[in-house]
Amino acid sequence: MNRFVALSAVLALSLTACGGSGKKDAAPPATLNPSTPSAAPTTPAGPVTRTDTELTGALLQLTDLPSGFSLDKSEDDGSKPFSAPTSRCKPLVKYLNASKAPGSKATASRTFTGGQEGPYIDYGLDSLGTADEVRDLRESYAKAVDDCPKVTLKTAGSGNTSMKVEAITAPAYGTKPFAFQLTGTSGPKRGLEYAAVVTGVGDVILSVGVLAGQGGELDPATEAAVTKARQVLKPA
């Protein structure tokens, strides 16, 4: 399943799996194991062309995660669960409901779960061709978050949840990382948290999302993902 940043489909599917309690009882994962750092990359002559298969090979695998995780095989049902009452939030809602990065030329993603109640950790890679395109999209996404204080999440069979939107300190990996958090403030998923980071790896924008975590997963998950992507993709 192809997603970008907020990974809306897996979020909706995971919320259904979590039920209505919003509990976060799963133990936090141990430190993820980054792959061996890569050699110095070569400089491309122009826009980089990548394939879905190449990006898939640059994603973390189950063996890269601590014991207790399994591969989540949920599929995208094409729904668009996010909405907002104000026009200022339209850009963010568009990003949250996207199935891949705007302008993406190749994409891959993989989701892992630590149990029925989480945490769920999702990794995504989208090739945009150049590092400049990655930078521009990251900046546009950050502005969309800054402009929108809350969004509404509709979960099938559970009704609507109002979610606070706020920027948070990003893990310091990749190029110009940016992170944000959605927190349920009212409705059936009140108290549920979803944190995500987007960062650059050359011509590829990398996203990591953590649903129903304990608060310590995003940093090691991002470090491991960036290290693996650099090793395999060897960006300039």
C-alpha cells in the first residue's frame, strides 16, 4: 500500500483494530537496529530515476525490528478519513488523505504492529527526482501543519474524533526533518496519539508514523529507517 507522511489508510485501519478504548498498553519497542552505514554516495548527473522495487528494498524489514513485532498486511480501502471545517486546513487534509506523495515518481511502504493495541509503526519512501523537490514538499507540509490547529477523523462504525494538530521536535536524522502529532481531544478515539516525521534522503522523502505508541518509538524508528535508506539508495 502506498502512503505519504500521515499514512491515512493505515491510521484508519489501525484505529479500527485498536477498538474504542484508546489504550496504549503495549510495551515500547527496544532500540531498533540500523543497518551498517553506507559508503560515500556518488553525485547524480540530473534527476534520479528510481523504481518501486528499489524503494521497497530500502525499507526496514521485520528482522530490523525488535522481537514482538509482526508485519501488518492491511490493505488500503481507498477511504479518505480526514476532514476539517476551515479552508486553512484544506492543504493538510489533502496531505493526510493522500495515498502517496504529491509528485511521487516511485513509492513503497511497510507497516509493522506490536500487537492489537499497538504500537503500529509505518515506513514510507517516495522518490521525487531531486533533493530540491523533497525540500519544497517538506516545507509545504510543515506550513500546512502550522496553518491547521485541528482535523476531524471519521472511523467506520465509531463516529468522528476531533484531533489536535501540533508540530513536535523532530528526530535529527535525514535532511531537514519535520515532525508533527495528532491527538484525539474528543470523540470515540479521545486520547489516541499519532506521531509522524518526514525527512529527506537525497531525492527521496522518507516518512515514519507511529500510532498508539508509548512516546519513545519515533526517534529510533527514524534513525533506523534513514540509515537503511542511505545504505541501499546511496543518494547524493
